[in-house]
Amino acid sequence: MARHRKRTLRATEYIGLRHPFTPQVIFSDDYIARMHDAALDVLEAQGMKFLLPEARRILAAAGARVVDDEMVHIGRDIVGAALASAPRSWRMRAANPDRERDYVSGALIFGPGAGCPNVTDLERGRRPGSLESYLETLALQQSFDVIHMLGPSAEPQDVPTPLRHYAMMQAQITRADKPMFVYARGRAQIEESLHMIRLGLDLDQADWDRGVWAYTVINSNSPRQFDRPMAQGIIDFARAGQVSVITPFCLAGAMAPISVAGALVLQHAEALAGITLAQMTRPGAPVSYGGFASNVDMKSGSPAFGTPEHVKFQIGSGQLARHIGLPWRSASGSAGNAADMQAAQETTMAIWGALMGQATFVIHAAGWLEGGLSFGYEKFLNDVEVLQMVAEMCTPTPATEDDLALDAIAEVAPGGHFFAAAHTMRRYEQAFYPPLLADLTNFGSWSDHGALRSDQRATALWRRILAEFQPPPHGAAAADRLAAFIAARTAAGGAAPQD
């Protein structure tokens, strides 16, 4: 259970979640097959632009046709071979074995809002991400079981880019015990980050090879392009046996066709291209299908999230992922600028879209604001409330003879109440989900306690979490093992990110 929820006898498992509902559909099976075939036509006839020469060489060696140096035309037979070799599941390893998860269709894994250049809270306002805020947001992630994998919620911009990966990896390894994230920012940074995991956790080669210790997110440059760092990341993660989450960011009406089906065809083509590069690099490398399609506001051009179209894209993405047989990543998110009704509604709608599409991994599930430009501390905690309620729905509902409550119904007279019924007294301590932040008291009691909104109540909670936070037990030893490596590499100037 989460460390900061008050519980007595109730203990709901929030780590090993499985989808509780049947996946929904918006297209027929025949139309999904037509969309898949259309995406193969795009790859074969129109091609995909790869700016990295090494990526073009790998695909050409597999039989793809390279035209005008950068355009790569990938035949459907090559894509078919890639899909045949791509694994259907893998184990996400962690410093704490209790935090490990199987990344497989049907699993439900939540990740935090990530990649944000700014952070915001009610006490300190909006500000650029720093190492301090990176450590704080990492502590928030670590403190709740319903956040299953770590993510870079705040970008530590006060750390020089050649040294930033040392600070980020050191913090993940020593201050958390969940599956870790590594940015794909060039071969040197990837190799050093993965080396730090092995070194900090004292892993021998056999243990390193048993499962996946890190993931990265690969975003194509829609439409139909992979830049150098992203293609390099696919190659390097495949060779290292770590997972690339291939995620086109197709915004309908801007970087993708305005129709739902058209945007999904483009997303599918780009995802298949990334998956194919990973498999041609190393057959059997773990790689996740990904989709983060939504629409733009056609008046301003700004991205929109949690819209009806966003939900439709999620359901359709789930259908396409099941069509090719791979686990897949979706995302929640909000375009809201504050932790208000708009932000809550957009995030919750997107969470429901991920549930209906039966996404394996839901990134940006808590804390994302401004379309990813900021991470909100209060927003994170209010979103965690939603995720915990989803987790409660993943718990099977008891269906025993005692649950029929016939003795309670017989005990309570017509017009009476069940507060003191024997059935209630046996069960009340563990019967219902106890809210993390929601105030269920009446108006008078709420007013007497300061009439605080949920975001204001969240401020007090994140302050308490950060004040009480303790790194996991392995942290001190891991820090000792990492110290000399980080000092030596920092003295040498670090590793510059790839352009």
C-alpha cells in the first residue's frame, strides 16, 4: 500500500495491476487490418526519413531501399520479420524485486508526468526544473505504489548537459527502487547510464541479462522522420537488451492528418519503422509499440489532451497494437495551466481512454500540466488519487455467500440503517477506499477546517512526504559504488549529448 495512506486492516495491492475491463473498439477488425496494410504501403511506397547514417545502413542491410541518402523504403516483408522476432513480454527489473513488473499485454503500469522543463506548486510558484526539484519529484514517485516506473518529471537544468545524466542516474539508483528511465541522448550517455545501473546495483552479467533494467521513450519527428538521437537510441537500447518505447507524437491537424483513421495510419507506420530498426539491429530486442496521438486546437494550434478524439486515438491504438500482437504504451496528460477542473478532467478522461484501449504502460499519468511544459506537485497528488481509485477497481470484487448480506438485510428493519448491523461492524474498517485527498465531510465541517480546496490540501501532503522521505535501504551502498566513477567522469568533462 502507499506509505502515506492511513489504513488499518485494508491492504489493497497497487503494484501488480491487471486491466479489469474488456478492451473497447471503435473500428471493425477488417478496418484495423486495412489501416495496418495502409501503414505498410506508406513505409514501402513513401518511405521514412532516417537522419542517422547507421540506421540507414542497418535497414539497407535488411533489404530496405535507401533513396536520396536519407529516405528509407521498408518492405512489408522486412516489417513482418521484425514483428515475428519482437518479444511479446519481458520482465522490468528493479533494485527492489517487489517492484518488478511483467511488461505484457493485459498488465496495467503507470508512470509519472515526465520530460517537463518546469515545475510548479502553490507555495513556490512556477520555476525552471532544477536538481532540487528533480530529487523532490523522484521522492514523490517513490512514495506511491501506484506509480510503477520512474520518469524524469523535472529536467534538472542547473546541471550542465554533459553531466546531467550522472545526477539523474545517481538519484534514481540511490533514492528509488523502481524500474528506471534513461534518456536517449547519444551513445556515450546511454552507455554510461546503463553502466551506472550495473555498477550501483552490483549486477553481474547473468543478472543483467535476466530481464530489462531500463527503458527509454523514442519519439519520431512526425510526419515520417526519425532524428539522429532517437534512431541512435533505438539502436543502442536494442544492442544493450533494454527496452525502447517507440512513440510517435501525432497531433491530428498539425503533424498528422486531421482524421482519426489517417492520424493512426501515420502513427502506426512510424511505430512500425522504429520497431523494425530495433529488430534489425538485434532480433528479439524488447521494444514496445507506442501511441500518443491527440488533436490540436484548430484556433491556436496548441496540443489538446483528454479530448474525445484523444480517447478515440487511444482505443484505436490499442486495436492496432493487438493486431500486431505487441504490448503498448499510451499516455494521459493535460493542456491545463493549473491544477484546476480542466486539468483534472483532461487527465481523468485520458486515463479512461488508456483503460478502454487496454494500454500496458500509461505515461504522464500524474502531474503533467501545460501539455508537458510543467510538472505540478499538487496536480501529481490529485492524479494519484485517481490512479489509486483505478487500482481499487482492478481488485476482484468478493462474491461469497457472506457478501450477499442476507443476515444484514434481515437484521435491519424497514426504514432503518446498516451502520450498526453485525455485517457492517465486521467489515467497516476495510470496506471502502479511504481517500488520499478528497474531503468527504459536510460543508460545515469543511469550513471549520479552513475550507481548503483539494489542491491546497495537496500542498500540505507533498510537504509532509518530502519532509519524511527516506531513501530505500540499498541507497547508501549504491552511492558508495558510484562515487569514484562519477568523480572521474565529471573531472573528464562528462559526455556531451548527441545533436
